[in-house]
Amino acid sequence: MGLVEARKSFLTVKGQFFQLFATLLISIIILLLTFMTDDLPVITDMIPINRVCNRALEVFLLIVSFSIFFVSCFTYSQTKNNHSLIAGFTFLAGGIFYWIMIVKLPAGLAIAESADCPKNSFLIWTLIRLINGICFSILLSIRSNNDNKVFIKRRYLFLGTAIIVVSGYLFIRMPSVKPELLMDKDGLTTISVILTSFIAVLYIYTFIRAMKVFRKTGDVVYKALSNAFMLMFFSEAALLTIKQINDLKSVLSQLFLTVSYAFMFYAFYIQNIRRPYLLLIKAKEELDGYLTELDNLVDQRTNELRCMNEKLMADQEIAREMQLSMLPSDMPGNEYVTFSSGYIPAENLSGDVYNVVRIDDYQYGVCVGDVSGHGVSAAMLSIFTFQKMQSLMEETGVDGMTIPSMVLKHIYESFNAANFNDDMYIVMLYGVFNTQSGIFSYASGGLNTIPLRIRPDGSIQELDNDGFAICKLGSLLKPKFVNHQVLLFPGDKLILYTDGLIDARNSEGEKYSITRLKKIIQKYNKWGAERITQALTYDIKKFAGEKPADDVTFLVLDVLPPF
């Protein structure tokens, strides 16, 4: 180590321990001066003044004791500092004993007016110092359990404090038990010297422990505690040679103790009040720095996201155009039947499918379905459904499209062979209307809505719709799709729809419901399929808005009467 480094290290150590050195030096000088002047007559004649000084110092110690207790107790919910809380209750016990010394209690309880009041006061004072010495020694001997998140219930500490105070008070009130600690003009008794020496040793121990932590951490709290325990030791040293309760050395002992309590209060103030505010200020400064960096990062990421979003929107538009291209632009039909559809996507990309295909001159394939989810994944799944129906027609011709159960079986097998997620599925209904026979044959792949047949007189028939959803269970289950048939007469209408229609909700949370659907159909039944579609589209948008929560799709089949 060079000379400059050594000098810098020395100055650092000097700065850290200067206050401790100064406290030590001043305490020794004051103690020596007191020893040299204690026997002077002018000092001896100051006993009445000393008594007043002692009482004033006791009042100060009472105030500080309760202040430390309140600070540690009422900040515990935030600090969770167990050491501070236990020390606060230690000061509470001491504060109550100081109160007993100072205040006149009711008759039968008072000790302040008895003939041996000074001796009782000294006994209480000794008890306070002994409690403090033992508690502080124990607290500094064990590690703080704050990291273990052990929460001390304060009612137990209140109970323990009450037991200590009551026991001490009863001990003081029993002349046959309490020891003689101070002989007037003769000084301390042997047992008092032993107790005072023991307390002094405890304070030396607590001082060493506090200094060890301070040297290791540089924590100003332990610096203040080191000063406090040093002064408490000098308070005990001054007591060892006192002659009577209110002589100069007694006042000096109280003065040392008072200053030590001031250091204690400072330590508790820093630990429980000042430090949290400092930490908050530091955290705010660090947060401001983080926010500045975050702002820059957000700007950077915003530009990146903007570019990604533009690309995504472009991709979505391509997918939307692809999806719309597969939907029928013009509905097929002839002199026997017409078709009309309503389609309101919840997003740009829909998960609903519908289609009407001309199988031959007199047969039409009809499909309405719903796929899981919304957005891109749902759109891709709907495109898959269109493609599989188209490929089936190309591979099998007319025959492959005329049996609804076979069409659903083909889509089910193709879906399980594809690489879709296990939570994806399709619910749909596929049917074939024969314009020569008037028979509508259909099979359900789990479509969770009821097909409605409307007669010319407005009566509505709910058709059977049992079936298994198209999902990822191909390795476990081979469902059997069942064909159903219904005979449609001229003037009959058939409506197929997804659950987005009847489950749509308004701003009050009310469902559109199948009841409302039936009322609209009955109201416009005398009109054709196109008029019913217009009325339903208008009504659902009026009810749920332009963008409902789920995709809305419906298909109207109208069997035309003969001319």
C-alpha cells in the first residue's frame, strides 16, 4: 500500500470513529473531574439542586422511553424489524418504572411518599438498568429474523411487559424481600456493587457487539448504538463510587444515561422513520433513471412494433381477402329455391363458415359452421373447411356431396390428419336440398344451434340437431354422423345459424336469444329470404352494435311456391 492510499484509509477510519473517540474522551475527562471535585464542600452543599436535576433527567428519560416504544411499535407493520420492536417494549417497561418513580400513585399503591423513597427510587433505577442491559445483550447476540419473515404478535410482548412491571413493583413493595442497595453516606452495598458491575459488563459486551456490526456495515444506526452503550457503561462507572442518591456522581450517572437515551432515540428514529424515507428517495431517483432508459427503450420498441403491426395488418388483409373469396358472392338458386345469407364478423378475420354449392341441376349443398377462436387461427381453420369440401367434390364428384354424413366424416378424418392444436375444433351442419323431392337431408357435426323450419302460417318447427364436433379425437373415437331428413313444402323456409346470433349481447348484458330471432322471422315471414336477411342483419346490429363479441352468421333457405 502506498503512502497516499494509507493516508486515505486512515482518514476514512478517523472519520468513521471520530465521534466515538470524542465521546470516549469527553466521558473520561468529565468522570475524572467529578472524582476530583466530589468531596469539595461547595459540591456537597448542592444536594437539593442535584435532586431537582435528577428529577428533571428522570422526566426526560420517561419521555424518551415512551417515544422509542411508540416509534418502534407503530412502525412495525411496515418495517417488520423484530429487534426494534422488542427493544421498544424494553423501553416501555423502563418508562413505566420511571413513571412510578415520578408520579404519586393512589393511596395504598404509592411508594414515592414512603420514608425510604430515595432507596426505593435507587432500587427501581437499578431494576431499569438491569432489564436494559440483559435485553440489549440478548438482542445483539442473535441475528435479526426479519429475513425469515417471522411476524411477532405484539399482544404477547404487552403481556410479557406487564408481567415484568407487576413483578418488579411487587418486589419493591415487599420490605422483607427487597435487598439493601444504597446506604446513606456510605455508598453502595456489596450486592449493589455486584449488580452495577454486572450491568457495566453487559454494556461493555453490547458496545463490542454494536461496534463489530458498525465496522462491518458502516451502518449509522449501530454507530449511534455504540455511543449509547459506551455512555451507559460510564453511567455505571459513575455509580460505583456514589455516597448518596443525589450526590454529584449520581447526577453524572443520570446525565450519562440521558445522553445515551438520546443516542438510542436517534438510532430508532433513523431505523424506523428516517431510513424508510431515505430509501424511498433513493428508489425514486433510481426509478427516474430507469424511466428515462425505459422511455428510450419504449420508443425503440414502439417503432419496431409499428413495423411489425403494419406487416401483420398486411398479412391479415391478405388472409381476409382469401377468406372472403371463398364465401359465396352470389347465391345459387332456381325456380324452386332461393338462398340468402347474413354475415357479421367480430374481427377482420372470422371463424364462421357458410356456403351454398350447386351439386347438380336439382340438388344444392348447404353448410353453416363455427370454428374455435377468432382472428388468424380461426380464419385459417375456416379456409381449411372450405378446401376440404372442395377437394371432396373434386375427388368424388356429385355422389360424394349428396350424403351429409359422409361429408362430415371426410372433414373429421382430414382434420385429425392435419397438424392442428388439440384445443381447436369445428362445429358445423351440412345438408343437401333436393328441389325435385323437396327433401332436405342433413347431418350435424356438433353445431350448437337449432335449425328452424318456418311454415307459411308463421309456425316454427325446431329440427333435430344431434352430432359430434369435429375435433382432435381421431385416435380415440370414430364418431358416427347421423343423417336426418325433413320434407319442405312450397312456402316453407329453413334458417341455419351460428351461436353468435342468439348469444349476442347488448350494452346491458342482455342476450339476443332465440325468442327474439323467432319474432323477427315471424314478422317478415311473408317476404322472401332476402328481406328476412336484411331485417335480421339490421336488428342484430341495432341490438349488439356493428362489431358483436362473436361472429354472426345465418343462412336462409326459401322454398318457392309455384307460379
